[in-house]
Amino acid sequence: MNEMTEQLPLRDGDLQRADQLISEKNYDEALSIVRTFWLNDPQNTDAVRLLSRVMKGLGNADLAGSLYRLSEQEYALGDDIPSLCETGFNLIDAREMQLAVMVLQHCMSKLPGDPSVAYELGFALMSLNKFAAAIPYFLKSEDDFETGLNLCVCYTLTRDMERAQACIDKIAQLAKSEEEKKEVTHRRMVLKRLERFKKKTLTPRDWAFILYGTLVLAEPKLEDLSIAKVAQMKAERAAEISPLIKDTAGKSGANEPNYEAIAWTLVILDKLLNELGYEFDVIEFYSPLSRPLAEAFAHKRDLPVKSFRGESSTDRTLMIMSWAPNIIGPHKSFLRNSRKRLLFAYALGTTQPLPLTPDVVAELCTELRMPWAETNEENTVHRAVAGKVDLPDDVQAKATDLILKAIAQIESVPEIIQTVQELSDYYKPKADQLVLGNPEQFQERPCYTAEIVF
């Protein structure tokens, strides 16, 4: 078993169950089963053959073909290194990073000096937030801008400031395009933000600020952090679990928030933005699924609420959306940063890169299902028309009423005022490095690369 893959239990009949799911065209569930099986039994060609069928069903013909060729071998991870390399690269394109690491580590053992295999393996490890493990492979790769940038990211996330700075200085000399030069400027700012933190253990809120200059209202539940991280936080006086972490941990509800969690989030958002000096003329919602959030917030501020009207509006606007990955597609309308248009997303995915990062986020989670929704708005069925999900008016109205009822029960609770003050104390000293309302320094919202460390 490869040390970089997850140890997951195998059960009798798993592959038969996956075969049945494929026949039923339930490819997502079949993928989950087959992925687990292959990670636990790397040489199993039956798992590879089924995975090929899954990928064919999902429309990934290139990966399906390379997997099928592997399945015809005696062992899945055998001596056909060209086919294995092709499969590993295709797995990265399909965002199957754990499987890519397993395959490419085998390739690397056979081709230890191959720079392209080393780069792709480093990239897959970096995408799994295994930054320290990725570094040796990038050092074996071609000495170009992309490799230097990825090394800079890895050194930054492992807090090796000296090497990160050296990488920035090097890629600054290699940068040719405007996009590359922007990336160098962004990385310099990331290091400046990181220099503010002297404590040894950083939380997701800290990393969201460091990497993207964004505000996070609620930390994950402590039990969602690794046991080692919580133990380390408790052991270090300088990084002791702060009142802010305790008072916000899990409060936004994670993957399936209830109305109380939503009410807490909107009350905190309202009071914090007021504390930071933001006033609005209108509240906008991104889609029908985010309308109850916007309606409740607008009611609380006695403001009009409208659907997203494009970036040409001159009103001071708070644009509210539920699930940040839905911004893919129309994201160009939100790239330009402006003090007159703030972007709030209830949830930001922990694994999916996005073309931009919202100014304020309630929480980080793996998916989001609002209590009034039958499905995640980012469900594959809706990706072609992101943000355009039907939600009947009566469902929206009922959801808004329930949010407002929950708000009325908690907004005067003393703990709310204390939490807002703690958030204000955390963010006010960092105002010059926040993207929020700072278009002079950040003309565009930064790309979200999903590198926040849990």
C-alpha cells in the first residue's frame, strides 16, 4: 500500500456493487467505491477496468482509454510505464489526485530523473495540501516559472519564509506575461500577510486572510480539525485556542446549516460590516437559492432586495450567494474589486479552485445544502446554467420567514456582541491587507486556489 494514499476498508462485494451502479448509470457512487478499492489494492486490474467504465460514463474518454489499457496488464501498476504516466496525467486532469499520486509515485520509482513526472507528482501532492511532500519533486522538475511558483506556494504553506522569498525573487525575473507579473505581486502580498503571524499554529481563518485577504466568519468545528492540530494548539501558549475560535467554531453549520446557524451568520455579518463601516443601498442575490439569505438580510437593514443586475450599477451593493463554486461561468462580472460592491458567499469549498475569492465567507466546507433546497446548487445537473436553479416563490418566502424568526431569537444575545467585537479586533488591524473595499491596492479579487490548511 502506498504511504500517500488513504487506508480505507475493503468489503466483500464492493466491485460487484460498483458494477451494478455503473449499469444503473449511477457513476458518482460507483466512482467512490472503485476509487476506494483501487487505493487499497493498487494492483487490482478489476478495479481499474470498472474505473475505466465509470470515466467513459462520465464522458472522460481519454482517461477511460488509458485506464482500459492498464486493466489489460497482469498487474495494474506494472511495467508499462508510458501508459501509467499517461494515466497519472489524465487522473490529474480529472482532479483524481489521490489516484494520481499512487500511479505517479510508481512511475517515479521507475523514472527517478524524469522532470515531467516529477512535476506532475509534485502538483498532485500540492493539490492534496501535502506541501512538504511536494517540494522534493518540484526540485527535480524543470526550472521554469510554473515550477518556481509552485515551490513558492509550498514553502509559504510550510512557513519556510526564507526559501519562499528566494522563490519570489527568482520568478520575478522569469515573469513575462501580465498574468505572471500579477502572480508575483500577489505572492509578495501573501508573504507580507504571513509575516504578521508569530504563533506556530494557524487556523483556516488565518490562512484565508494570508492567502486571499478574505474574511471568514466561522471557524470549522474543532473536531473537524486534525487531532494533531488541536493538540498542538492546546500545547502552545502563544497559539492557545482563542475565544474567537471557540466562539465561532461550527457556528455557520458546515455542510447542512439549519435556520439557527443561518441566523447567527447573517446577524454576525450585519454587525461586523457595520462595525467595519460599510453601508448599503441595495442587497442583491445571485440565484433563487440564495434569495432567502438576501431577503432576510435586506429586511433586517430595511433595504430593497434585487436579483444580480450586473456590475454597472453605481449603488452601494452587498451581493449574496450561497455556494461560492456557482460563480464559475459568470465570474468575470465579479473580478473587479470595488468598495461599492461587496461579495459574500455563505460557503467556500475546501477543495475546488475558483477564478476568484469572495470578500467575505461564512465558512469553509466540502459542500452546501441549505434547508430550503432539495439539492446542492452546484450539482452537476445545474453546472451548465450555474446560478439558474428554480425555487418556487412560496418556498423562498417560507425560508425567509424562518430565518427572520431565528434572527429575532438571537440578535440581542450578549455572546453575539462579544463575537462581533472579537472579529473586529482580529480584522481591523489587518484592514490595509484585506481585499474587502480596498480596490486601490487590489484591483481584482484574487484567484481561489483551495490551499487553506485544515
